[in-house]
Amino acid sequence: MKASAPKPKWSDVSVMSSTTKSYWAQWDSLLIQDGVLCRKWENGRGDRCHLQMVVPKAKVPDVLQLYHSGCSGGHLGVKRTLLKIRERFYWVHCRDDVEDWCRKCTSCAAVKVPQIRSRGALKLYNVGVPWERIAIDVAGPFPETESGNKYFMVVMDYFTKWPEVFAIPNQEASTVADKLVHEVFCRFGVPLEIHSDQGRNFESQIFQETCRVMGTQKSRTTSYHPQSDGMVERFNQTLERYLAKVVEKRQRDWDRHIQPFLLSYRSAVHESTSVTPAFANFGRELRLPADLITGIPPDAPRSITDYANDLRNKMNDLYDL
């Protein structure tokens, strides 16, 4: 046993499976914690090390079901599923198993991914703090839900990539402005700038007056480049593909699936930042329902002072990325 015995000799494992040999080669990275076999794992930048639970082969399908197909996964594809699992677990051939699981996922296979057209270089915006510059968009109309909603409104922070989505009955400027003030500004503070397309709701007097009262600058895409806000456009595509996988046949329950999707998206590593939106926003990862089911150990308790110091260091590291 790893907990009490020295590393076996090669002659003892040479006739065993390739999986056993792989764990033997990583002997010094393995340890027993609270009766669970774990592996010390260092991220690609070499600046953070944590423990991964080693998953027995028989339990691999359970982990894949929870972190891809379940509410903690959100059917987000191979890359994000793999990164989410590697933050928590390890087993030999993990990548191959994730790729195979996603390829065979019937919900994902039922939704054809649209072709992404190549575009010219877009203007880059430098943002230095969370919620300094946000993008806003309204998508729809969709089939009216039992709650009377036909559209969803997306607000996304350029720095953290944290999304907020609200199902709304219409896209009137008063509806959009009300959600923006009460659900975004009152929660995250007032941004310096709001970016949107040229929709009537964003160009109306009500919306313009809301921005003026709040002291927020307003920018918009041009008629020559209506897709210049690729961040929100890509997010909308991801959300719509997810909803197509999970809605009922009549499609009148799509608004009930938005918040579970947001939990999955916010806890998945974003390709442009290499961290999750949750970590960029809060300096910590979100605890997922699957983490409680699989027994992921909670962080060690700390004082408020220690937590604040650790958070400050984490955020400094994030700004250095």
C-alpha cells in the first residue's frame, strides 16, 4: 500500500498493466489523504499545486456523467470538460476517455455545431479591472415559455468573462434598463462603459437616460461591422446550443435551463483568460453539485485575515497573466 510500503521494484510491476505501470512511474506524486488516493498536480504555469482524487476505472463513467452531462458540466465540449475534471480528478487516459464520452454524447450529437466564418481582425479593448466594461445583447424571439418569456438578455464582463443572463418577456428599453440597473449595477457596481449593437432598445431615450444618470459611457458596433462584439456572439451560440440539447419537445421550458447552464459556464476555464470566470471574479472556484456527490474535500478553514491575504495574492497573480 502507498501509505505504508516503499515503492515497488520494477520487476514487481513489469508484468502488470500499463495503467499500473503509469501509477508506479508517478509514485512520488501519489499520497493518501483521509483514506483517499490523491495525486499532486501542478498547473501548466508551475505556479499552483493542488491534489487530484485518483478515480478507479469503474467510477470513471460516473465522473464523466456528472462533469459533462450533468448540471455541473453543461455539455460544454471536450476542452472545457477536460479542464474541469483535471482540476479535481486524475486517472490514466483521462483525455481519451473525455474525448470518447463527448463524442458519444447523444445530446451533443443531436445538435449540429454551426460553421464559424472567418473574420478580419477585430479591435481589442484593454480592461484592467472586473466590471469596468461590459457588453449587453438581447437574443430572440424564442417560443414563449410558461412564464411568458420570449427573449433572453445577456450581460457579460470583458475582464472576467462572467455572464449574467435574464429571461424576459419583451425587448423593450424599459425592460432592459430595469434588469440592467437592478440585477447588474446593484450587484457588481456601475461600469465605466456599456457596449451593445445598434438595436432600438439600446438606442432609445430611456436607455440613453439610464446611462446618463448612472454616469456610464455607451459604445456600439458599427453598421459596417455588426459582429464586432464576438465575445457575446460566441456566448449566445454556446447557450443556444445547450438549450437545444435540454429543452422539452414543445420548447416552453428553455428559461428554466439558463441558470444551471450559467453555473457550468462560470466554473469552466475560459480560453481567453486560462482561468474560470468565477476565479477571475471572486478569486476562488465555485463548489459544484458534483463536488459534493464525489466527495471533493473543502478548503481548509482559515481566518478572515488569512483569506483576504490569500485572495490578494491570487488576484495579483491573475493580473500578471
